[in-house]
Amino acid sequence: MYGLKWSKLIFTDLDGSMIGYDGRIDGISVALETLYRLRVKVIPVTTKTLAEVSHLWSNIAPYDQLIAITEMGGAICAPRGYIVTDNPLRLEEFECKALGLPIREFEDRLERILRDCDYIRLSKASPSEAKQIVLLPEPTAILATRRYFLEVLWSKDRRCILEREEDLRKEGLNIVVGDRFIHVGSHHGKIKAILELLKNPIIVGLESIGIGDSIMDQEMLEITDKAIVIPNIDGSTKVKPRRGDYIIAPYPAPQGWVWASKLITLNLV
């Protein structure tokens, strides 16, 4: 199963980095196949669910065995036999190492603290609500509701939720405020999951490249050996890694990701 020896790793965010915010993936499938043939392993690091990532990968890289960090570091998921841990969780036909509590174990605390707020939990959203929240066709939006570790909150008025941020933290929950959503979980983001995955004997010592576009990717872009930032449509950037050697792609996603992949294939980064 793992006879292919990789030459290097790419840890990549998906939305806004590999995939355009409008859902475009032009050129991504060809770029992934080229990297695969050069033994460069691409590992998604995303707030998306395992169901979403698995569906995406089956369409754009069906030949590749998916290894992914999902739900903003809530779990590391891979084919059976890859995860080195006692009693791995079986999720979506994968084995996963959980790095946070399941939503069911903290949802009572969450709802108690936010009982006076008006919001929708994505894990509990109806198909029509999910479509409205994630702005994707209903079949794809439903995959976003299959959450295990990271709850995503959507509200027309986020002030009520933000005013209770300290109460959530006192209950052992971490809150990350995004452009459209508020993310709540018990784990500590993408970085802990990346560091955990890098301990795996199969990938120890491989050069790593981080590709991201948002503040949620900052730590990833700082701990990888090399870093590439994907800009917004207007050319501005949302993240500035605390290092002097990162590269800013000249285009937004998906063109920027394809451009970055070409640099990597040519060993120019």
C-alpha cells in the first residue's frame, strides 16, 4: 500500500488556497497528477470534513491514497494501517487519530453558554440550511454537515457569540473567528496535527512545503521548511508568516496553487 517513497511533502489549505472561493479548481487535477508522478505527497490541511475532502480527492486525484488533516486539526485521517495510534477511529472508511473531543461530548456546554444567541450549528443544519450557510450545491453542502470534532456556527449577528468567547474558553473550548463562520472545538488547530503527523516513520525527515491563504494557516506556514502564500483576488494577502523567506503567488486560487506546483516540480522552491 505504501510502496511509493515520497520525495517531499506539501501541506496545503483548500478553500482560498487550492480551491477558489467560487469553487473553481481549474488546472488542479493535472497539477496533482504531476506532483504525484514526482513522488511529492500532497496533504490537505483544512476546516473541511473528511467526507468533503474524500469526495473532492476522489474527483481530482482518484489514484492517490488520501491522507488529510481535517476539521482544523481535529483529526488526522488516512487509509487503514497508516495511523500509528491505539484504537484509531473508523470514520468515512478511513482510520483517524482524534486530536480533540467529539462534538457530542461538548455540545451541551456549547448550547448552554450560547442559549440566548441566534445561530445555526452546521453539524445540525438541514440540507437547505447547509446550502445557505456554505454557499454550495445541496449534495456537496450536506457533506459539510458530517462533522465530528469542529463545530461551525453561522449567525446573522455574531456579537452575541463573540461576547461569550471567554465563557467558552473557560469550558475548555477554543474559538476561531473566520470571515463568515465561527469555529468551536476542544483541539488546538492545524499546527498540532501537522506536528503529530510529522512523527510518522513514513514521512520523518522529508522536506515540507506549506501553502495557505489565511491567518488560520499562519503557524503551518511558519513550521514547514518552505512556505507559499496565496493572495486574494485583488492581490492583497490575509497572512504574513513570521519568516523572511516565504513566497507570495502572483495569482489567487486556483491559478496561484497551480503556479506554486510548477515551482515545486521544477525545484525552484
